[in-house]
Amino acid sequence: MNSDFLRVLTERSFLYLWIGEILTQVSTHLLNFFLILIVFKLTQSNTAVSGIVISFTIPAILFGSIAGAYVDRWEKKKVLVISNSIRGILLIILAITMNNLFMVYFVSFVFSILVQFFIPAESPMIPKVVPEKLLLAANALFGLAIFGSILVAYILSGPLLLLLHPVKMSLFIALLLFISAAVISLIKPHYKHQKPLSKEEKELNIFEDIRNTISLMSRTKEIFRSLFFLSLSQILILTLATIAPGYSTQVLKIPVEEFPLVFVAPAALGMVIGAIVIVNYLKNRNREKVITIGVFLSGIAMILLPFGSQVASQGLIHYLNLFLPDINTLHILGILAFLMGIANSFVFVPANTLLQEKTPEELRGKIYGFMSSAIGILSLLPIIIVGGLSDLIGVGAVLTGIGGTLLLLGFIQVFTK
């Protein structure tokens, strides 16, 4: 493992934060899959399932920015511990009232509100537990935790649901959150202590606070662009999740259940490799240039995704098949997914690091809260538009359009510096 990674992990408080983040992310993604299954089991209604998906996103729109403004006034470690503890209690309540559809929606909605307080407290904690020279490596490990947790939740959700009764599943996820809260409580921040807020600052109107944050983003190019591309990377993941069933059946001609194995797994591996490349070879490069490379790689991969079968039938592939095991469409897909994982890492790691380097400590929570709201608002587009558009013009055309848009954004990033 890279020496910077090892040095970051020897910072005990960061290690506690990292473990807490992994447990929290796995818990949240397991719960999302679990709630969708429970609602469908109770109602046999796709409309009801759409309602539970919306309950994940609406709290981000309503509370993201406001939560960030409040988090900056509170001790962030306490916010992390308390929000996870309350979420654990909510899941105990869910275990008791699981046959009540209203309570399932209620728990999902309140759980998602608490997520809005957790998000602006977690990443801003990183500069408090690692020295500035190790921020890039710390964010690389954080990115691995976030996207690796999605993969783990994908893999574990099926077996756990088969192994555990729904009530036990809810209690198991609650246990993970309680353990996460306990681990996070061990953190002792010792870098970049924030000066106490003055009486005037404490009394500042929350909405005035948010306006000041938006003003900072509009004045600071690096902050605005980092936020934009961080949000874009999350929305891209949601978009792919939305069209995954159609892509699997229409383009790949495989069962939907096989998609995580052939796409998510190589993408997660690409994220790992991308983080290692950044920390080993690109840590001294301009952060915005690395982000631009990531955007271009994502665009190229998205444009090629619908054409895996055509690529697999080309003469070069036939030639390679003389020396290698048969290369088919799924192998091409795996390579493209791996490339997208690298691209995502190239965006997430430097963008997150730039935010922490360029944002005053007393404003970091508000910045991340604003990002959560932006993702919540913009993620409604994949849910509402992309699925229908895929039915109308085909999944391949949608993927090509997204890829072309990413390439355009990459060129804009190059020519507007």
C-alpha cells in the first residue's frame, strides 16, 4: 500500500472516522434496498416503491442547506454520533412497526433528514484529523469507503435478506449504526481547530448564512467547480442506476441480477486503482486538471457503453481472441466500467480535497449541505426523465447523449480556466 495511505491510517482519529464512515455507508445502502423490498412486499405497487425512493431524496432538497448551516455552529463529532444513534433507534422502531406502511415511509423520511446533518459533518472532519499534506490520500481513502460500501451493500443485500427475517434485518442495520456511533465517539480532533463563534455570529440569521455561502461559491472558482463536479459524479451514478435494468436487458441481453457483478464490481476496482494512481503519481498535479481528465474519461466511456457488441465484433478483438480467452461484450463492458471507476476517482478525490483546501473551516458544513441539496434536486431528473427518455428513444441513445454532454463539459472546463 502507498506510504501516504499508511501514514493517514496511522492517524488514529482518521482511522476511527474512516471505519465509522464505512459502517454508516453500508448501513444506509442496505436500508435503501431493504425499504424498497418491504414497501413492494406490503403493497405490490411500483408507485408505492417510487414513493419510498422520493422519500430518500426530498429531505436533501428541503433540509440540506439548512442542516449545513446549523452543523457549522455545532461540534461536528457530536453531530455524527447523535445522528447515527437516532437512526439506530429509528430502525428499532421500524422493526416493531414494519407492517405499517405509514411508519415505513415515516422512518425512511426522518432517517433521510438525519442523513442531511451527517453529510456536512463527515467530510469537513477530515482536515481536523489529518495534516494538510495528507488530505489527498485521506480523501482517496474516503472515496474508496463511499463507493466500496455501495458495492458491499449490493453484494450483501440479497444474502442478508434471505438469511435474516425482516425484523432481524432492521435490527442488524441498527446495530451497525450504533457501532459506527461508538467508533466515531473515539475521535479526538487535533488539527485546524475552529475558533469559537462570536455572539454576533451565533445570532446570525440562518438564511443570511446560506446567502453568504452562495456568495462565497460564486466568487471562488475552485469551490464552485469542485461542488459542480462532485454533484455531477453522484448524479451520474444515480442515472446509471436508473437505466441499469433497460441497459442490462436491451443492450447487454443479460438478466438484471447479473448487472452488479459485470458492471459495479469492475467500477469499484477502477475507483481503487484511480485513488492509488492519484496518490502515487498525480498528488502534485493541478487538482482541476485531474478533474478534467476524469470528466473526459467518463464521457468517452459513456459514449462507448452502447457499442460493446460492435467493438467485440471488430477485427482487433478477433485477432486478440487468437491469443486470449474469448473476448465478448461483457468483457468490453467490464473494461468500460473499470474506466468509469477510474474517472470517478479522478473527479471525487481532487474535488473533495480542493473544497477542504479552499473553504474556510467555519463554512465547510454549509458548503457540503448545499451540495447535498443540489444533488437532491438534480437527482430527481434521472428518476423522472431518464427512465422515460430511455423508453422513448432507447437506452443507447441516452447513454450517448450523456457521454457527449460530459465531453462538452470537459471542453468548457479546459477553455474557461
